[in-house]
Amino acid sequence: MENKAHALIAGLFTVALLIAALFGVMWFNSDRVERIPYEIATKLSVPGLNPQADVRYRGLDAGKVDAITFDPKSPGQILIKIKINPDTPMTQSTFATLGYQGVTGIAYIQLDDDGSKPLKLDSSKQHLARIELRPSLFDNLQTKGALILSRANEMVDKLNGLLDPENQKTMVKAFSDVSKTVNEYQGIPQQLQPTLKQLPALTGQLNQALASVTALSNNMMMLSKNLNTLTNSLQGPDGAVANLAGAVQNIGSVANGVEYDTLPRFNVLTTEARSSMRNLNQTMDHFNQQPQSILFGSKPLPPGPGEAGFVAPGK
């Protein structure tokens, strides 16, 4: 009996020790931090996300996933209840995405903030604040994967249509035509070779022509400068144009003097010269009629009418 009693006591002690150890482990592992509850409502799939999954705010531990349930009020919508540490900066522009740990496929909630509404987001058990769950990179790839595959199929169909037998014949013919054209153009460099040989001489001539043009331009510039200098000297205050104007004025004065002073005198002299010539002509006529008058003097003129000794003709 004593052996049985000892065995029973030992068994009860062992069970009590196991229960105490279990409670100790549970007590040490229990989370005694008071967290704020939030709720995420989404119609996206959440593969790999389980209760007690991590919630991180830009990579830092911020809380845990409390429960994942279906929304009875909205078919197809999933409600994810999370608990966040009180020091996490939750605002009205905070959103959530689904992240994955390595290649294990275990998902967690990644919180981030775009800063559009920096007001604090208040939440409580009675009034749970909802956070938007945006598509993750995997969701975007999954959504756009079908579109990418569809476009790839369309491209393959177009390539198949492009490579049908008729198009293949057309492309082969086009390549053949291009090859013929290339062969024809291969003779062009040989034809151009004489012209290319003359290019250095032509370049030298062009350089000489440019040098001549440059020299002519310089001479024209010098001529233009000289003409400008000559024009300035002619048009200056003491220039030839001003002197010519003064000479013209002097000539006008002389002409006026000749017109008003010399010409009347010249007219008188001309009249006297005419009288002298007339007298000389009369003298010469008289000498021609009576040459003896040179020796004996000229006969007196017969008396005229009314003078003594006048005899009328015919008596």
C-alpha cells in the first residue's frame, strides 16, 4: 500500500509540475502590451495570411493580426482585424499592403503612409477604424499577367500571319531585290574614283580662289576707306566742294561786274571804231578818185544849194 501511495503522490507531483511549467510558458509568452484595434476590409485575395501574422510599419514591428473573417454584410469581402502598438503613427492616409517573407509564402501586413491626410486615425473596440488594403506587387503581377499573356498571344498570332508561305515568298523576293541593288551599287565607287582623284587639285584651286577673293575683299575695303576719306575731305568746311562754291560765287560777281561796267564801255569803243573805219573808207575812196590830191591837195567841194556860186544842174 505504501508503494502505491508513493507512486500516486509522485504521479500527482509530476502532473502538477507539468501544469505549472505550461502556465509559466504561457505567462512568459503572453503579450501584455495593450494594442489599438483596427480593421482592414478588402476584396483582394490574401493567400498565406494567418492569424497572429506580423504587422509592420515600413519594416518595423507594429502589431499582430488578430482575426480573419468574411464580411456578412458584403459578399466576397474579407475583414482582417489587427492590433497595433499605441506608438505607431496611424493617420487617415495610412494604407496596408500584403508582403511575403522570403520564399516561404508566409504573408504579413505592411503598413505605409502617403502623407495626403496627416490627421490621426482614432479607433476603439466600439468603433473600429478601417484601413485600405492596396494591391501588392504580387497582386499587380497576377492582375497584369493575364493581359501580358493575352498580348503575347496576339503578337504570336501576328508573327504567324507574317510568316505564312505567301509572306515568306514576298520577303525572300525583297531580300533578293536588295541583294541585286547592292551588287549594282558596288560599281559606283569605281566610277567615282577618277573624280575623287581630282578632288585634291580642285580643293587647291578653291583655296587659291578663296585667297584671291579675300585679297579682293581687303582691297575693296581699303578703296572704300579711301573713298570715305576723300568724300569727307571734299565735303569738309575747307574742302574742294566748299572752295568750288566760293569760286562760283566769285565768278558770278565778276560776271555781274562785266555786265554792268565793262560791256557799256566796250559798246562805246565799238561805236567809235565803226566811225573811224567809216572815215577811213571815205578817205580811201577819195584817194582812189583823186590820187593827185596827195600832191596838190584835194579840190574844194562845189557849193551847195544856198551857197555862193551854186549852179543848179541843167543850166
